[in-house]
Amino acid sequence: MKNKNTLLGVAAAAFLGQAFLNTAEIHPQWTKDYSLGKTSLASGLGADQAFLELLGFREFLAGMLWVRGDTFFETGNYDAVLPIIRLVTMLDPKNVDVYTTGMWHIGYNFTDQEQRSDRRYLPTALALGKEGCANNPETYELFYEEGWLWYHKIDDDYPQAVSWLTKANNHADIPPARKNLMRNALERDGKPKEALDYLYTLLDQAEKDYRNDPFYQTNNNLQTIKGNIDTSVIRMIQRGNIAQENGWYATGDYDTKPPFDVGFSAKVTVLEPKILKIEGTWNVLPVGTRIRVILRDADLPNAIPGSMNWDAMATDVNLDPPRDETYMQDQLFVRNRHFSKRIDMSKDITMYPFAKDKYLIEFYYNPRSAPPHIQDKFGWNGEGMTDKNFMVSNARPDNERVMYTSIEISKDQLLQEGQFAGRPVVLKTKNYRDSSDLRGSNDDVIMVPSLRNTQKPAASAAPATNGKGQ
């Protein structure tokens, strides 16, 4: 009996000692070094709960859930992955890989039958990235992923891409090669001079890295930066950007002069309910033009011409985007100055609910995201392009020049109901002409200059204009 009482006393003392150590020493140290960031999940934990945390129980459970998530990825059951991503990031908010995979999955994987992304999920992907950055401020990774999402997937609001990539670059652990994306983001933001200055900064560091470690990887990065500097200088000269900086542009002869009239026009035919054929003209012969087309609710909140104010919607990680909103975005590929695309939205009821009565079909082209051979004529800011019907300069805060127009269409027209039952619906821009009219046309065709070009590009027959979109 005496031995039993002694053992109970020792056990009680050990338990009290463990509780005291957890409360006085272990838990405060864990909170300092291994806390769950700003998720507030660690607040109010008792000593025994903190002990489970210290044993890695949360991380273990999160890891098991993520293994389960992999099986859903492999079978294409993408909807089932969403709650697992959320649970894992709540249990283990220091798991950067799950945040990265989650942003990619939410931003890219939800598509319709024709592989168009469900962009109603983009605010969720952005919000998840913001949360991940707040919980993991010590590494560059999630700041870079957030910048990439703005740069590549959204491909609009380029100041956001520059801002997030700047935050990524401020981290010491970012690989040198990943710093190169900032140059592209600055150019898309209409700042080629800042992009060139940035390249020279990278060059200084790359030369130091090569001197300290003269091997293939550092030499490859150094040569890449040198090539980018050479290309940027030539383009800035030929496109007239250096002349603009010094007030010579008005009197000089540059590849962006005179502005070229792209001659946009479009026709929309409702072939069957929720199935459109979109065709039109674009008076630019070289292959490389992709015109953004959007069909959306006419009263969609946070809509801006040719896009959305995605950042304003990225306030929380909402796994269930608005199910009564319709937003379709695609690209119209131009070949031989003509585009034609069939868009079928009939097979994806949840993605395209068509719950409203009125819709807009938007057409948008921004030269900042054009390929370099097109920009060689249009310039980074659109100074080398115009459209006598649809050129606008107030679609974005910095007054960049873009082509934009829209066509209204009703729900009855889209679904071929009511007075439109059983018959095609045809809608056109005011200037539409059939592409067959272009055959044998005497219109000048844009001749895109190449780097180090010594010949003056063909002038456009149309004068420079500043027409407004309808």
C-alpha cells in the first residue's frame, strides 16, 4: 500500500511538473518559435493542448489529410480537394507547399468542357495567397506565387503583379532566376525605363555571383540578363521610348509612328441556346493577336471594362463562389486579319447559370500583354495603335490605350426563348463587315518591324484617331 501511494505521489508530482513546465516555459517558447501565425488557432490553448501541439499532432493530421488530397487530384475529383486544402492550411498554416498548390488548384483547375477557367474562383485563390503570405512572411514563395497569379492568370492590373513581386524580391531566399520576372511585369505595367534600370541592378549582382562561383548556373543567369538588357535597349530605341524620355519623339522616325488602325469589328450569332459563334476583323496580318472576349452579367459587381476588380473581391477564402453569377472569358485568335470562334456554354450549367435578364459581350485588347513582335509596332503603351471606332484611354487608371467595346444581349436571346424561340440571333458592332470584304482589299497591312530593323515600316492608310468605344 505504501509503495502504491508513493507511485501515485510521484505520478501526481510529474503531472503537475509537466503542467508547470508547459505553462511557464515550453508553451511561451513554442508560441514564439512555432506559433500558427495570425490564424488565432493557438490562442487560448491550455497546457495539455499545447503539449499536443508540441508533439506535432496538428502537423501529423494535416499531413495525413494532404495525402488523402493527392488521391483526389489523381482521380480528377477537384471539388473534394477544396475542403482538404482549407483544413490543412488551418491545421498547419506554416505548410507553404499546401498554400502554393491550393492557389494553383483554385486558380487554374476549375474549367468548363472547353477548358475555360471558372474565374469566379480567382478571388478565392488570391485570398488564400494573401493569407499564406501573412502566415509565412519569412519566405519569398507565396509572395512570388501571388505575383505570378496576377501576371499570368489575371494578366491585367499589372501594378498588383509588380507590388507582389517586389515583396518577393525583398526576401533573401529568392533564387536569382526568379527575380527576372519583375522585368516583364514592369514592362507590362508600361514602365520600360524602370524595367531596364532593374535589369542593370540584376546585372551587378549576377556579375558578383559569377566571380564568387564561376560555374554553369551563375554564368547562364549572367548571360540571360545581358541578353535581356541588349534586347530592351534596342526596343526602347526603335519604339521611341528613349525619345519620349528626352522630348524627341514628335520629330523622330520610329517604328510606332504613325499609329496603325487595327480596324476591329465583330458579329455574334447565337447558333443554339448558350452556343455562340463570334467572328470579326482585325487589320493586323502577322499571327499573334489574341483579343479577349467576355460574356458576363450586365450588372456584375466589381466589373471594369474587359475585366474585374479582382483584388476588391479577394477578402476571404470562400470555397463556394457566387452560383448565380455568369462570367465567361476566352481569347479570339486572329489569322489572316479575321477571327472566328465557336463558344459552347450549354454543357456547364453550374458555371454558366444565366440567372439574370441582361448580359454584356465585351471585346478588349491591351497591347501591354501582346507578344514582342506586335509590340514592336504598337509600343508598350499603345502609342503605335489606334482604332477609329473603339479606341479608349479611360478603361484603366493610368490611361493606357486599349481597344474596347461591348454588345448587349438578353437572356431570351442567349437561350433562344420568348420572341427569339427557334431562330438565330445576330448582333453586330456598328462597323462590322464580312471578312470576305478583305480579299483583294487595297488597305495597307501592318508590317511588323524586327529588332535591328533598318527599314521604315509601311504606313497605315488610316490617320491617327482617338475614337471612343460604343
